[in-house]
Amino acid sequence: MLEATIEILIKTIIILGLPLGSLPIIIHVERRGAAFMQKRLGPNRVGPFGLLQPLADVAKFMFKEEVQPAHVRPFFYTAAPMIALVVALLPLACIPIAGPIEAFGRTIYPEVFRSEMGIFFAFAVSALGSYGILLAGWASNNKYSMLGALRACAQMVSYELSLSTSLVAMVFLYGTNDIHAMVAEQTGYWFGFLPRWGFFLQPVAAMLFLVGIFAESNRLPFDLAEGESEIVAGYHLEYSSMKFALFFMAEYIHMIALSALFIIMFFGGYSLLPGMDLIVDQAPSLLVVLQATSLIIKVAFMIWFFVWVRWTLPRFRYDQLMSLGWERLLPLGIANLIVTVLFVYFRNQ
Amino acid sequence: MAMDILLTLLTVVFALMVVFSKKTVVAAFSLLMTLLSLAMIYFQLGTVFLSAVQVLINAGAVAILFVFVMMLINLEEFSNNRERNKVKLVISTFTMLVVLGVLALVINNNIETLSIVNLSDSSMTALFDKLFNSYFLPFEMATVLLLASIVACIVITGHEKHGKEELKEQDKMGVE
């Protein structure tokens, strides 16, 4: 009993510590990346290369005066940022950072919550992400906040459909909901050089999922929830100091979790990057470390991709966003699903 | 055991809040919490699949529509002066008694065969076997019911076409 508790505690610390600890780095990359693409320098004064700037920002957030406007609905106003962050952290519980480890005479799974329904569960709880935003917008009791929240909510519900069609297609293809089995399917090479990643089997589903995670995490080109030129800052307009920071953290954590799901389904999850298996042949004990490194490198690339897109594409207009979601992506997703189901049916016969 | 009691209490308390809370948005969020506590009960029973479906569909999609609409039309102003007429009271009491009576009848008739459901993820195949073989007809009838309600929604809210024609006529009149 004690052993199991300690095991879960350690896993929880790792799974919460990694994303939360990497937030300052991600924010630094975001700001420096923005500066790089706009031909300016970005934050470079605090510490070497400006690396300590995020820490200074955290200190600022902590010690800033917290202003609570008189017209808000106090209970929900306070609850909203917490709900946003907690819900964003939930899907991380069943994302494995490495393969099963054989140690102490048993198999240890590196995810906190081991289930055969792993990917489905992660997707289901990440669908709750819109509540924090919706609640924040309503509790702020402000027209702009409300508009931002309604926009965010409608957008997330619409793009969840294209996300789920591509998810179902991949589940059909792999024939399993178990993340470890999914990764096992994607380990190895075709023709000796091409990794067996889901992306090469289902590029359409991958594209749908990619667009979907941009819309789900409210990032540009889909950041209509906080379109600053139209509705000031959207749902977090009335928030200051640490409450605002919680929304900020929730957005990045949501990004990390959805990227990890994307990597698991389409880029082999924790399966080794090409070339790493040569190292494992020499030193088999390094397998787990290399698997974790592979996953972290892949997710880091996804985060860089988010930054890249953010500073490359302009924002959509709202009707364009809706027609893209409902009239293009959803029919494409359903067509893709039908083709996949037929393919799986005839393959299994 | 303590966990089960806690979850049951949570579900019941939130369900009562749905009915009795004065503010509509609070009621909508209580509905969400009821659905989520139900999901937790499923989870406690060991059915991760059912729990995830409950979260994804009922809590993630259905409840959000309720909350969305309530926030959009801002019902708060109307909620405090609820009508307290006698006809409503009689009808609601009667409905409640009928529902309770049917429930009591069903439970009383099956009291011997009632037991704690033991589902697990491995029995998912069994679940869908039941759904698509034994209970196929009710399942399909439920889908027809849903379809009927969708059609009803379109009919009820379908004044748009009429409105457009009127607008066009107005436009013509304006042009003339």
C-alpha cells in the first residue's frame, strides 16, 4: 500500500513538474521566437540571453496588487482560473512519458493513471477545457469578456468534432485505445528507413487533428477568444496578477497536453527517434531515458511549431472560422473516417 | 466505501441544487456537477469507458449548451419572480408521485436480482454485445426519438424562412 502511494506520488511529481517547470522556457522561446520573426531582439537584458526574464515575470505576477472589480460575481470569478488550470492538467495523468519499466520485480507504467482507455480518457477530460473560459467570461460581468468567452466556447465545441473524427479514425486503424499499444504499433521502420508513424498512414487525420488542437488551445490563427483589436482581451480582461497568470499557464499546459496526444497518435509517442536505436544497441539500460528524451524532443518541436504558426498566420474572421470548422473540416473528417473504416474492414477479412 | 457515500451525496446535493437554486446559471453549473459526479461514480465502479463517455458527451457537450444558452439570454432577471400558482404545484406533485411510484414498482419487482454492477473495461465487448444484440430495438428507437426531436426543433425555430420572405418584401417595397 505504502509502496503504491509512493509510486503514484513520484509519478505525479514528474508529470506535473515537467510541464510546469518547462513553462518559463516555453514563454522565453515564445517571446524570443516572436522577436526573431519580427526582426527585433526580444527580452535579452535579464540574465544570459534574457533567460531569467520569465523568472522576473513570475516574481512580478506574485507581488502585483490583485484588483477585483466591484461588478464581478465573486465566487465564480475566483473559481474560474482554478478550474481552467486543473482541467488543463487532467489529461496529463494518462500520458506516458516512456515505455513500461521492468524494475523491483514488476512492471511499472510511467503514467499516473494506467487504463486501456488512455487516449479516450485524455481526450474526454480535455474537452472540459471550455468551462474555465466560459465561467471567467460570465463571472467578469463585462460585455467584452462575455463575447470572448462565448466565442471561445463555440469555437472549442465546433472543432472538437473534427478532432474526434480524426481520433476515432486512428483508434480504428490501430484497433486499440491503449496508448502503449498505439506506440508499439508505431515502433520500427517501413522499408528500413521510414518510421512507422501514424502520420504516414493518415496524413488527412493528422492535418485535421493539428488544426483542431490550434483551435482547442485558442492559439493564433484561432485566438478569437482574446482578439485584442476587437474585444480588448476577451475572457481574462478583468483578471490581474496571479489569476491572470493561471489562465496563461492553463493555455500553455493545454497546448502541451494536446501536443503530446498528437505526438502519441501520429508521431510514435515515446518511440525512439531515428538513429537513437543505435545507442540502445550499445547500452540497453539507456532505453527509458532515450524514450523520454524522444517524447520531450517531439513535444518541444510541436511547441516551436505553435510559436512558428502564431507569428506567421493572421487571425481568421469569425464566420471564416465557423465555415472552416463545420463546412470543410467536419465533412473531410467524416469522409476520412468512412474510408478508414472500410480499409480496416477489408484488411481484417 | 467512504468514497462511494461521498460521491452519492455529491450527486444528490448537486441534483437538488439544479431544482432549487434561484440563479439559473448556478442551476446549470449544478447540472454539470451532477453529471461529473455521475462520471466519477462510473469511474469508481471501474468502467473508465463509460465514465469517459459521460464526461465527453454529457458534461462536455450537452451541459455546455445549457450553460451557453443561459449565459447568452441572461435569465437572471426573470428568475426571482417565479410564478407560484396552484395548477403548477398540483401538476408537478402529481408527476413526481408517478415517477416515484414507477421507480418503486420496478425496484420492488426486481429486488431479488438487484446487485452491485461489476463492469470493467474488459467487459466492454460484452456491453456492446448487449447494446447491439439484446437491446438493439430500444437502442434504435432511441435514435429515432432523437431524430424526431431534431426535426421538432427545426420546425419550432423555423420562422427564419418566413422572416426572410417578409424582409425581401420589405426590401422590394423600399426599392419601389
